[in-house]
Amino acid sequence: MFALKFFVIIVCVVAIADGFPHKAGAQDTTSYRPEEPAIPTTYGVRLGKRTFISSGAGIEFTYNDNLTLTKKNKKSDLIIAPALRFGIIHSYSKQFRIRSAFDISFVKHLNYDELDHFAFTPNGGNDFELSLRAFDNWIFRLSNTFSLSRSVVVRNVALGVDGVTTFNNVTRLSADADYNNVVLGGSYSCSMNFGLDQDFRYLDSLNHTVEAQVGFRISRPILVGIKSSVGYFDNLRNELNDGISFSAQGYGNFVLTRNITATASLGYQNAFFNDNKGLYRDDSDFGSYIFSFGLSQELSRRAYQSVSVSRGIQPAVRSNYQETTSLSYNLSYSYSRFLTLEFLFDWLTYEESSNPKDVPAQSDIYSITLGTGFALTRNASLVLRYHFRWSDSAGENNYRNNIFTVALNYNF
């Protein structure tokens, strides 16, 4: 076992997510994606014919009435967060390009200096991506995404502390091919998760996942197939149990009408864990069905809505895993090219496989977000947002939280 762990660590360091061997509802990453345009649609500076640079700056003002998400002794504060944004795309050829994009910000609390921190997060989905087209039908991608952030919520659980600083790095290598009626794909991903707070270092982990799929195009609007995954979850501090997971699913992508598309998957997953040890003794394994469903609709030229629901498992804070079911609904409306409105509703319920005495093992978390964006000029925008979330569970895990945000952004 020591040799296996040592090998796993070396692979991650050389190859260089918060993830589990499988998450139901995750985006289908092995379906064929058409070649991206050689010239990006937005950029600030063009260097020669192949290098495009985008940059920007912004500042965000936030009022949070419950910083630590606790039922009693709430902390409220005004938070100021200036940020810088940078992105670069360099195309060596139509088949080979490198992309990098990220945001860096400083989060300042006016009343609680001890909560001040830097945040480093990806912008646009990837910190780094290299893509190569080969053999006409195949696209190979190597991507790496990392973030440094602070949060009072870890793996859906509000810890009741001022926050936990975590570093997360996800490296992924994938290969996709489209042979008209048959679509092939496979990927390997490595996730590294490290905490900078000593009390939560027991959550340090590595996660390895191998996925494969084959799809059949019944017609241009319909693609169906099967996919499977194998994952290994390694808790580096040996305070939680290591695990291995196997899953198999059938899936489908459907174009129902000109304005409506849908995705669906249904399958079964097994997850097996070591003998109970460490801080929280848990001898639970998982074996049950998993599913995902997504529907998106263009209501008009100005309006768009989407809904998704999924069931699966993911890592837990005090046990082997969380069994989760989630629902999300999004509605956006562009009143004009200068004004957009957005509504988002999320619900997630989770149950941990085992819990220490007097600690709730189940919780329902709800959130509602209302937002609007104004294009002040071609390069400047104003964002107003209200976010309300609440938790319904036994004991002290109940909380209510209101967050009001005003943000100014400028693209150079």
C-alpha cells in the first residue's frame, strides 16, 4: 500500500480535483467538440498573428450578514475585493494551441482583519489548456486548473469557523474522436487537495479517475452510448479511509427541438473503503443507482432557461462519503444589449455515510440568487447581485445567510 501511495503522489506531481471517483451530473467530457476558432472572439491586445491577450480589473463590494454560517453568534461585515484578470491564447497552428486564464484578488474585511486573504481562481474554466488535433478525427487535450481560496463551507458542510484556506489542482488528459456514427472518448484526471489550516489537514487528498465511453449517433439529433469510470481516492493523512470506485452508465444527448436540448444518464456505482481508522471510524461502503438529467431551452432571442438534477456520491468531511441529490434551475433574460437579468435556484440534500455522536448526518441546503448586469460602456460593466441561502438540518447546522454584492469591472 505504501508503494502504491508513493507512486500515486509521483504521478500527480509530474503530470500535474475537490472530487470523487465519480460525480453524477458532471459534464460529459468525452463527447466530440468541434475545433475552436483560431481567433478568439474577445481580446484586448493582439501580438502578431497568433498571440491574443485579454486583461481586466474590477472591484467588488459585499455585505454578508453571517460570515461563518452559524445559527447563533453571527458575524456580519462589509467586504472589499479588488481583482485583476489576465488571459493569453497562443496558436502554433490550427491543430495546436495553448491557453491560460486566471483571476487574482485580495479580499479585505473591514471589521475582521484576521479573515483577510488572497484568492487565485481560474477564469473561463481553465487556467491552462493545450490542445492538439491529430489523425483527422482525434483531439487530444491536456488541461490544468488550480485555485487558492478561503471558504467556511467544505464539501457542503458549514464548519462553523472563520474559514478554511484550500489549494486545489486538477490535471486532466483526454482524447476524443468522432467517426460520424461512432464517438469515442477517454480521459485520466488527477486531483490534489491541500488545506493550509492545521486543524483541517486531515482532509488532504489525491483523487485519480479513469473514464471511457463509446457513443452511437442514431441520427444527428440523437446520440446514445455507454460510459464507465474507475477511481481511487487517497486520504494522505490517513485520518479518513481510502476508497476505490467503479461505475457504469448509459447516456444520451438529444436535440428535442430547434430550441430545446437534453442530456441524461442512468447507471450503477460501487465504492469500497478501507477498514475504519483515524478520526472518524466508518466501515460503510456504497452500492446504488446514480443518474443525471439536464434540459436547456432558448425561450426567445432574449431569454434562456435550464434545469439539471443528479444523484451520486462525493467525499465527506467526517465519514467515507456523502450521498447527494441536487437540483438547479437557471433563468436569464437580456432586456437589451446593455441590461441582463438572471435568476438561479439551487437545492442540495446530502447524507453522510456515518457521523460522530451528536453531529447531524443529513442536511438540505437551498439558495436563491438574483442578479442584474449593466453595460456602462463598451469596456465597463456594473453587476448587482443578491444571494440568499439557508440550511435545514438537525442541531446547530441550521443557518440563514443574506449576501448583497455590487461589482464594477473593466476590460482593457
